[in-house]
Amino acid sequence: MRTTLTLDPDIAAKARLGAARLHKPFKEVINAALRVGLDEILAPPAAQPYRTQARPMGLRRGLSYDNIAELVANAEGEGHS
């Protein structure tokens, strides 16, 4: 397929240098670079699993964990229903 593509000067220079260094046509170097670049851009990165460090919370002094209703009342205040 034939199309017109405007390259930034630095990209064109880098592609011409690569073509000369590899002894390959400019068109071939551009196509290879586009293949690699598009594969990289269009492939979503693998998601990293979220990890958190567990740590012991312990019991707070002065609170009884035997009566949950009392704990909730203390946390929410007397006027809360």
C-alpha cells in the first residue's frame, strides 16, 4: 500500500542512519520499526497484582470485643440510631 507519511526530522535521520548501518532499504527499516512500535503500543501491559503487607492489629486496651453492640455504640456515639 502506498501512502504519504510525514516524519519528524530526528526520526527520519535515525531511520536513514539505521538503514545505512543495516544495509537495508529505508522503507524496510521504517516498516520494521512501525511493526515493533505498534505491537508495543497496542498490546496492553500485563497487570501487576496488588499486594499489601499484613500486620497484626492487636486488641485496643479498654475495649471489650465480646459485646459488638457496645462497640458500635461507642464508635457511633449515643445520639446515633
